[in-house]
Amino acid sequence: MNYTTQMNAARQGIITNEMKQVSEYENINIDELVNLVAQGKVCIPANKNHKSLKPYGIGKKLKTKINVNLGTSRDCLDIDLEMEKVMSAVNMGAESIMDLSSYGDTQKFRRKLIEKCPAIIGTVPIYDAVVYYNKPLKTITAKEWIDIVRMHAEDGVDFMTIHCGVNKHTAERFKQSKRLTNIVSRGGSIIFAWMELTGNENPFFEYYDEVLDICRQYDVTISLGDACRPGSIHDAGDISQIEELVTLGELTNRAWEKDVQVMIEGPGHMPLNQIKANMEIQETICNGAPFYVLGPLVTDVAPGYDHITSAIGGAIAATYGASFLCYVTPAEHLRLPNLEDVKEGIIASKIAAHAADIAKGIPGASDWDNKMSQARRDLDWEKMFDLAIDSEKARRYRSESKPENEDTCTMCGKMCAVRNINKILKGENVDIME
């Protein structure tokens, strides 16, 4: 079988091993999956050099997936700890890990990640270029920016976020828009600053065809980064965001012409009432390419609890079309997340993704809930613990507050509705005060 990418294979009617695995995991007809991949409505990020990968599909008619951001920084340079977070995230069900390392031997960590981790691996080459070249930003050349993309592809990265939508035209619109929070995308801010310092066009936009050729060679899915995503609910849906989204739609079509798989990055902060419309606009402008949302966070006032503001927005976004949720931890806006923060962020994102899958009618999504409901009806505590999204926490909470009677909990005691209805339906005495 001769094919360059998953999309190229699908367009030839070739069923790859990755497609077979995704079809089985999703319980979707293989022919339907192949058609969705061929159209670009589903992507299967699977770099040819990522040998330990367990492939997942992202897109229409599939379960909502979650991504976990990790990586080293100047202030927290502990590769072993980051790997511990990675494997913990995978064990908790994260389908994707994004390495956002911004200090130290980033290639060593990236290669270790790709060797050991079965999850989809994503990176942002812009960050790594600054670390790798270790020289003034304005002296990095266009060729050097592109060379980092090639390095990541060769290392085995499955998808890369490339901020190529913020070209000279969209940058000018941003400067005219007078935002409340300016540009909050780290990669977007770096490339915008480089453009301002050098006077040059965004190299990822100017040499986009070369980027696509690299992605096609290794079957890297390109995640079109939203440099102008709103960093506050005030800026949601403004001209900068929409202007860039239009450019991303055009770049999506150019990628598909070369059989390169695409995801579109979505908003960061957005009020509840705008989320549905934003999903529909993206769907139209980007022709149904999978949408990868960073939240969205539905309020700006909850530092320490932004995993909750993100889960609220993520559930709504996924209900109306988003396919991929980037987790947010309680440490968002405050510091690098620790192991407990990572866990809380993953759990919140998994709840959002699962709630959306129920709303979207993904086949089998509600089976899990039905099993839990049956276990609750039967007061089968062990079954409830096994089915809980966080079994350890459920067990711990019950053990910390032991009831007098095993068929109750310390909230209701013998007034438990489930217990008493079970008894009365069996013809037994209801002994509330005995």
C-alpha cells in the first residue's frame, strides 16, 4: 500500500492499521470513518516515527478527546517529574499530551516522551525555536523557524500547533482593534513580536507550502493555532479573532490540497451565550475541520478554579461541534501545575467531554451513566466506586464519613430515598426512626 498520510490513504480507499484501531475503539463503521478522514472532518494524528502510539481519531461522530499540556520551564526544570505527570495523565485517560517545554534540553524530553508515551504527542515549534537557538528573537531567520518544524517532525511529533494565521494583514487588524487583553497566545505573541522587530512576514505563513511538505512527509497533523484567541470574555468574537479564523479557513483548504490533516484551534475565553455561534462559524469557515478548543473559559474571575470555568465552556463547545478539549488546571494563570492540579484538570475535562458526548448522542455514551444509576438503585457501593470517573476520591469520601448502616450514607441515613423505596417495593418495613 502506497500512501503519504492518513488523509491520502483514505482518499485512495486504503484502510490503514490506524483507521482499523480507531474504528474498533469508536464502534464506527470503517467505511464511514474512511470517508470522514478523506473529507478532513476526522483526523488521526499519527507520525510515522511515533512507534509507541495508540492512535485516536478526532472529529465528527467520534468521542470528544482531551489534551493535557505539560513540559519544563525555566522555574521548573524537572524532566522526571514531567514524565511522571505524563504517565499519570495517560493512566487517567488523556488521549493527547502536548509538550510545551520552554527551557532546558527540550529535544531530550521530547524524544523521551515520544519513545515512552502511547498518547498523541503535540508540540509548538515556535517555543522550541527560541530555546534551541538561544539568541535574540529578532536574529532568528525564517529558515531557522522552518527547520524547527522539520526537527519536530523527524522526532515523531503527531501534531504541531503552527501560528500561521497571524500574518501582516491580521496583525494590522489586531493593532487597530484595541483589545482589553491584547494577544495572550504564547506562540502568537512570539511570532507577532518577531514580525514587529524584523518587519518581515510571518515565516509560517510565507513558507506555508514548505511547512505542509514537511507535515506530509511524516504525516504530521497541523493544528492551525489561533494567535488572536480572546484572552478575556470582553474580547470574545472580536474582529481580530474572526479575521484570523477566516485566514485559517483558507489555510485549511491549502493543507487538504496536499493531503495534510488539519485541526483548528479555538477560543480561550468566551461568555456562555457566544459559544454555540462561535462553533457554527468555525464549522462554516473551516469546512468542518476538527475544532480544538482551549476551554473556553466562561468567566475571567476564578483563578484557582479555572478547571471549572473551562469545563463549563468545554461541555457547551463540544455539544455544538468541538472535537478536542484542551484541559485547564486549577493552576491556570497562576503557576506550572503539579500532579494534583493535573489530575483535577483531567477529571474536569473528562466530565465536560463525556457530558457533551451524551448530548451529541455518541453511540454508547450514556451506557456508563446507566450502569452507575443501576448501581445507585441497588446501593452497590463497590460497583459505584468502580464506575466513578475518579474511583479513588469516591472511595475516600465514603471512608472518611462512615454511616451507621451500610445501606445508607451519612447525608440521609435511614431517610435515604433509594433505600426506603427498595424496601417498600419488596414489601418490607421502612424503619426510619428505629
